[in-house]
Amino acid sequence: MDEPGTDDFRRFLIAPWGGTEFLELRLDGELLAMAVTDRSPHGLSAVYTCYSPLHAERSLGVLCVLKQIERACELGLPHVYLGYWIEDHPKMDYKIRYRPIELSRRGHWHLFDDTEDPSPDGAVE
């Protein structure tokens, strides 16, 4: 976003259909990390996560994913969607470490197997 304003962030972070939740991780009142999560009938969708670089050694991004999984379990939802995965992308490659994992190819979900090429023909959605 170029010169984003409050309304720009609101449109980006809050789903118009409702169900957006904000997970906050705090230590002694200090906000260390937050994860914006949309709720759907079949699972939670991780929209955006950020954390304080002063606490990077705490693996707060991992903790946010684990908390989203925990929240999905509390709600009886079977899935947590981490969004698009781009192989070897420094900010998105972490997603492949969570198992079991399914990849959508040409409109169909497939369980990922470490022995297969995850993105033949660039068709991973």
C-alpha cells in the first residue's frame, strides 16, 4: 500500500462478511505479536501476522499459528488455512513445515507428500 490510511488497513484486515478475530500475544501488558484471523464454516484463515522484532527469538510467528490451531479446535473447526505458499520465499516458506498439509491444485485439495514436487507447472493455489 502506498501511504495507507486507517480505512485502507481496516479494509485489508477485517472481512466484510464478519468473523474476523484478532489474536494478541502479550507479556506484562506489552503487545508482542498479533494475528488477524477470519472464521469460516470450515476453518480459520490466517490473514496477517506480525510480531515485535525485539522478541524474534521467541518464535512468535510459530506461537501465533499454534494458537490459531488451538482456537480452531476450541471452535470445532477442522482446518486452519495459512494462505498462499510460495516455495523458497523467505516470508512464506514456513507454511510447508506444518503437517499434515494439503495443497490445492487446479481446484482440488491433495495431501502433500514430501516425495512429490509441490509445485509442478506452478499450479499450487
